[in-house]
Amino acid sequence: MSKRTAHEAFSSTSSSSSSKRWMHDVFLSFRGDDTRKGFTGHLYMTLKEAGINAFIDNQLRRGEEITAELVQAIQGSRISVVVFSRRYADSSWCLEELVKIMECRRTLGQIVLPIFYDVDPSDVRKQTGIFAKAMKKHERSNKDTEKVKVVRWRAALTEASNLSGWDLRNTAYGTEAEFIRKITEEITTQFDRTYLNVAVYPVGIDSRVKEISIYLDVESYDVRMLGIWAMGGMGKTSVAKAIYNKFYHRFAYKSFLANVRETAKESNGMLSLQNKLLSDIFKQTKMEVSDVNRGVNVIKERLRCRSVLIVIDDVDQLDQLNSLAINRGSFGRGSRIIITTRDRHLLEHLEVNTIYLARKMNEEEALQLFSWHAFRNRCPNEGYFEISRSVLAYCGGLPLAIEVLGSFLFKRSIRDWTSTLEKLEKNPHFEIQEKLKISFDALSDENERDIFLDISCFFIGVNKNYVTKILDGCGFFAEIGISVLLERCLVTVNEKNKLMMHDLIRDMGREIVRAKFPKYPGKHSRLWHQEDATDVLTNKSGTEKIEGLALKLLRSDNTIFSVKAFIRMKRLRLLQLNHVQLTGDYKYLSNKLRWLCWRGFPLEFIPEDVFKHLINLVSIDLRYSNLIQFWEHSKLIGTLKILNLSHSHYLTQSPDFSKLPNLEYLILKDCKSLSQVHHSIGHLERLVLVNLKDCIMLKDLPDSFYELKCLETLVLSGCSRFENLGEDIREMLSLTTLLIDGTAIREVPYSSIVRLTNLTCLSLRGLKLKEPNPFINPVVLPRIYPPLLQGSTSNTGFLQLGNSLREVNIMTNCFYILPRARTISHSPNLVEFPGLDELLNSPMLIAQERSTNITSTLKKSIPQGQTASNNGGIVLPRNNIPKWFMNVNDEGDRVHFRVPQNTGSNLKALTVCVVYSSCLDNDTSLDRFSIFVINHTKLISFVVRPMDPYAITSNEVIWQGHLSNNELNFQGGDSIEVYIVIGCGFRVKKTGVRLVWDPDFTNENMIESESIPYAYFLSDDQDSERTKGWLGWALAHIKK
């Protein structure tokens, strides 16, 4: 009989027996002469080693009546294992034991597991063969009582052999050692059945367990380690408990070590964790480990050949993992080790197989969890829905905050709820604050703490590179410091390279600053709250404790303060004043100032005494200023690296850069009066970025500009009077991004641009070029992949681009020929595609909203089955999936199907068709369009990210493309599930799939995929902001 059948037998009776208090785990019934020194003896020792309390009668019994001691042992055992051997029925003692065992099964709910050791179960059941001889021998007895007993014995034999059990002949190829191992493993699953308590209301746990289970792959025999990583309060421990509950019965050896961080702090904390691990694994109440170093070796020696499940919860130090011998070499094949932590670097150091980023709750999950805690129901009470959403907006999807605030607001009035929200705006909830503050307290470096507090108070949403420069100027070693904060989930970086932070983490940081002097803002190290900053500046109550101050007013406020308000702020490093006026002598500003952000700067030039005194500035941000010129008399600022004067509409010329020798970033966007860039710019040896976007009076750049050897990014987009791009641009070999769209350039220095070997992003959109075909050579710019080339043509010409390009954007121009283009949009005069068949066989997207004259040839291509191959696709206005798609979901974003068996033809590809719509007000490209393919049969997952199609405002749109089976490797009988995940502001309405077989199998006019590695279009994106949503884990980690 199978192990599965035996397990089902256990499950059917275990519930009824679970409430009784048992003296023994297992009672072994066997014929001593047959198996005591062999099979049963070995089984007993194996059970004992597994920590199972087994009773074995070591005396050679004679006679017929079993002793009271044995009766008590049988009655006190949770499981009786009956070893039917060849001479089992010869013993009346054994048969009496069996009768008693079966009686206990009926009356006490005892589990009975029959083992057929070199006997046929049918012989036992029917008392035939060798069992017939034994029973006839008993029947020949002259005693009437014996004959009565035989009837009972026969009934017991039949009943016991009808139970699901184990037959040595059909299990483990008849190998006793493997047979015993399997029996022990099955018996072990019946003990320690108490599940860990996951949560009072385990909302959203199942979906996360399902995701992690794919990574664990408990069926494989390798040693696999998985890390669950997230900020505090994200539910890492709850998910780990649920995972443990799901799989622990599959492991004979397992342990859940909770709250390792706190336990390790206690006296002999690591020693107690070692002992708990060993006692959990071997079911012994006390292990004899008295030294941590010895304990490491004991763990390695005793576990290296055993398949274990170990969860180590809330780790924050590497030595905790080392003390528990956590590495692949310490455990046997098939082991699974799960670690929860706030520190990603620990997991990277351990080289775990997978790092799972525990995601925050979506709106539906958050509302349900909050409702259970606040209303004891799955949805809010009447009249509480809107205010519940306000509370959830504050919680930001953090389970800890949702549970704490939900419980706090239970049975409170609307007025109490409103008051609580008002209070939370200034003071975080204590319980949430303390839980989140653990991550801050774990920062051992003072610089890291300062960096975190600076970001939480001043730099959320600011470019990471800029912040790094500013904080490096403060002596904080920001590059490594920010990396540590990223690893600890205290900050994130979004797809635009801006530093982001969960609102509750931000509030935690700000509360740390406020809590030191809650009633005296003048003594805070950082001031960010408008009321506090205004109060300090008005009353001149600032002290030397202040290191940073931000006061962001509206343009219309025109608030005036005296510079003397800063006189005592000797340690001021960071100053942000938006639309504020200062009067007096600027010498009162701290010479330690590194960041001056003064948007709406009211003066026409910067007073001389400012730069005479502020000699350590790293960044000057004077956006929206009234500046006409930067300074009257230039002063050396050797530390300045960032200068941003964007939107200064009266600025006529750039500064003299000779006094800014270390400048790295120059941003002068939308300086509408700027007509001249100072020639000294050519001497800036460190300059990497120049942004002159929308400087509409600028006509050219000085010749010296092209001497910049380190410049990587040049933006001239929208400089509508800019006419000439110098030939010497070929000398700017570091240039990676060149945006000259929307300029007056009519001649592009083609021969110079092709020499820019590092160029990866080029925009020519909207140019009216004299030469209609500047990039006719197909080998032009082979490096511009995968980023962007945006092209433009003259009104009567055409553009032909090489195969290496991936996107062409032709805004409002005529267009006739575009072989093997990738993206075609916004071209109302598009009339023909020579070689359409070839075009459809290249990665391609066609957004046809403004291409009003497109021929019927293209429109018919989708119903005929034609589609782009590889990681492209076709996009056309349409709201129905073609009829030739066999598996269609007309109401959602997923499809299930099974691959047919034995078709006799080769499976070439999976064609996917999606109907989606946009709820946005204007044209936009998707920020995420992903196809998630799960092979449930093989437990393999794929994520494909096609090139971003253009949305067509609010109309319905169809996307179609196909995926090569070379990498999907579908086979007959495979159970497949396809998910579509689409960007924010879009909705998938219908999904369809169709298997594409070789041409002689189908009459559909399908285009074959090009054979390319599937890794070509697997995502490596690990940005938690870009990949947020239920699929974030897959986009970040799945690569199989």
C-alpha cells in the first residue's frame, strides 16, 4: 500500500485522538522470535532517534493472557504499529495484543498502522497460506475458550489488515533501511501537530505563501535557503509561520526559532537558541550543549545528513546565523532554511537562493484586515467607510499599523476617529513607533543614523545622486550609508533614481528628532514642520543643535525674516527656504552650510557677502528665482558640485564657471531669457550633466563646450532657437545621452555622432532636417539598445533605420517607409508598409490612434493569426479577441489551460492576446506590461516584459504577441496558467491564448518566432517601487 494511503488513514483518525493525553507515542506489536533483533529492533531505534517515545516489550512472553502492564501500555499509546511477520499468528500472546489494539482503536480513537513484513496482506486478511496453518493449530485446541478466542483473533486479523498500511514487498524496492525511514517519517508527521499561531485574522497570508512555495520547491533534493526581507511590521514573521505550518509535516526534523534578535541579546541567548534548535529536531527536552562554539559543531555533525526544515525569525546579526551553523553544508539533501530579517545584506552574505521582498497590503487586503480589527467584520460599519479609508491611507499598507490602529479604534465614535487622525499627523502611535524604531536602533554607525534622519526630514523624492553628493560634503560617506539604509528597508530608490520612504518610516525618523525636546523646537536637530520652523525664525529661538531647517511656503506668502534668526545656528548644514525673504547681513548664516535650496529667491543677483561666507556649499538650488545674473563679482566656491537655476525666467547668461572648478551637475531648465553659456564651461573637468531644456533664447554653445571630456548627458530638448550642434561633439566620448528634439537644428553632424561609442539614448523628434535620411546605413549606432532613439523626418522625405534600434517616435510628420521599426506612433499620414510580412516578424508595436490612413492589410493581420515575434507585439484599436484563440477569459487577466497530449506535431509558441483600456486623460505608455506564465505541472515560472505599448486614451486596445516554446518548454499534459499584469491606470478586460504548432499542423497563417534566448526578455528589475503589486516578487526574483 502507498504512503499516501497510510497518511490518509492517519488523518482520518488523528482528530479524534488528539485530545487524549497519551503515555507513549507508539506501541510496537510484533513476534519476538521473528523480528526483535532485526526489523523491529531497527525500527524501534530509528523512532527513538527521531524523538518518538516508542514502547517495546523486551521480554520473551509465554502464555496466553497478556499482562496488565501491556494492556496499560496499549491503552496509553497514540499509535499502535503491528508488524505482521511469518510467525506472528503462531503466538496467542500476539493475537491477544492485536484484539486489544483493535478495541482501543474503536473506543479510544487510537491509530493502528499495520506493517506486512515478508507476508501477503491477503493471507493476513483471509487467514490463508501460512496464517491458515497457524489458525488451524489454535482451533485444534480442546479448550472451548480457545475456540472462542480464535473467532476474535480472526476478526481482529481481518480488521487490521483491511487498514491502510505498509507492505515491504511493494515499498522502497524491499530495502529494509529505506522502508524503516519511510515508516518513521510517516509516524513523525503525526506528532507535533500543533500549528503555530499565525495571526488573529490572517488576511492576505495565503497568496504570499503560494508565492514563496514556488521558490521553496520542497519536491527537489537540493538544500535551499530563502530569505524573507522587509521593513518592520510588514508581516514577515506571520508569513514565515504560515509557510512552516504548510510544510512542517513533510519533514521529520524541523524547528521554528522565533524572535532571534531579542533572544540573542539575553545572557546565554545564543546558547539557548542552539539548544532549542537541537531539542526541536531530536525531540529531547534538554540538550547537553554548554558552549556556543561547541554547539556549532554539534549542529553540523548531527544535522548534515538529515533533511530539515528550519525557520530563523528576525535575524539582525551575521554572528547569529553563524552560531546556528546556517549554511548549505550543515544540512542534508532536501533541507529548507527560511530566514526573516530587515537586513538584505545578511541574506546576500549567506548567498540564499531567493530573497523574497514581503510586499505591503493592497487596498482590498488592507480594508479587510482593518475591518476585522476595527469592526469584527470583513467590511466597515455603515458611516465608517470614508474615514476608514483615511486611516488606511495613513497606514500605507503596513499590516502592523493596520492591526494596531484597527484595534485601537474598535467601538470608538466617529469623533474619536477624527481626533486620532489629527493626532497622528503630529505624533506617531507609540506601539507602531517602537516597532519601526528597531531598524533605526540597529544602525550601529552614527553617520548612517544622520543620513537616515536627513533623508526623512528633507530629501524624500530627491535624486539619489544629488543627495549623495550633498551628504558626502557633510562627511557622512553617503554612498555606503545609503546602501545600508536600502538593505535595511529604511529607504527605497524608485525608477527615476529618487529616494523614497514609507510614510510611517518617515514619521518614525521625524519623531526620533522631535522626541528629544518635544516642547522646544529650537533645540531640535532638524526642523521640517512649517509651524515649528516659522516659530523659530520669528522668535530667533534657534540653537546650535539645529543642523537642518526647511521652510516651504507658497509663492504668495512673501514672508520676511531677519538673517539674524540664524545667528545661533552654528551647526546648520542644510537649509531650504521656499519663497522666503531674508533681510540683513548674510554673514550670520553658518559657514558649515552644504545645501542651500532657496526656491523663489527674490533678488536679481546673489549678494557678494553670501559667497564670501558660504565657502563650503556643495549644492545651490535657486529654482524659480528672480535672478538676472548669478553674481556680480564671482567668488571661488571650490566645493560646489550641483547648481540648479531652473525656471529662472529673467536669467540672461550662465555664471562664470572659472570659480566653480568642481561643478558636476548644471541644470538650467526653462530659463527663458538665457541666451549665452559662459565660455569657461569648457574648463569644467568634472561636469557630467548639462540640462538646458526649454531655454528658448539659446542659439548655440561656445566652442569650448565640446572640450568637456566627462560629460555624459546633454539635454537641449525644446531649445527652439538652437540651430547648430558643433562637429566637435565627436570629441565628447563619454556622452551617453543626447536629446536635441524640438530644436531648430536642420543639419545633424552625422559623421560626428557615429563616433560617440558610448551613446545609448538619442532623440531627434520634431526636427525638420535638410537631409531626409541621416541614418540610412543599417550599422549606424549599433549601441543604441535597448534604450531610445526617437527619430524625425522632413515633410516629404522618409527615414530608414538600422535593425539595432528599438523605438522610433515620429510626431506629426509624414511617413512612408519604415522597415523593421519597433514603435510607430502619432503619424497621421502613415499610408503604407512595404514588406508588411517581414515587419510583422520583427519585434514591433503599432499605436494607430493618429495613423488614420493605415491600410486594411495591417488591420486584417491579427484575425489571420499574424503577430510579432520575440518580445515585441502588435497594438491596434480593437475590443474583441480573434475567434481563432481557443482559450479565452472574457472577464479578466488570467487564463488556465492544459497542453494536449500526443498531437504528433511540434509546439512552436504560445500566442497571447490582451484587450486592455486606459482610464487616463491623455496618451501615455505603460510603465509595466508583464506576462506571467506558470507551469503548475513542472513548478516553473516565467516573466516576460514586452516593450511598452502606447495606450489609446480611454479606448479599448488589443495587444498580441507570441512567446517561443524553446524556453517555455511546454509538453503534453502540462497545466499552464497565464497572468497579465498591467500598469497603474490601465485595466485588462479580456485575455486569450493559443498554442501555435508547426505549419503542417494548422492552416492558420502564423509567423514563426525567431529563436532567441528567453533570458533576452526576462526582467532583472529589482526596484520595489517599479514592481509593486502582487507580481512584484516575480519580476524581482523569478528567473528559471
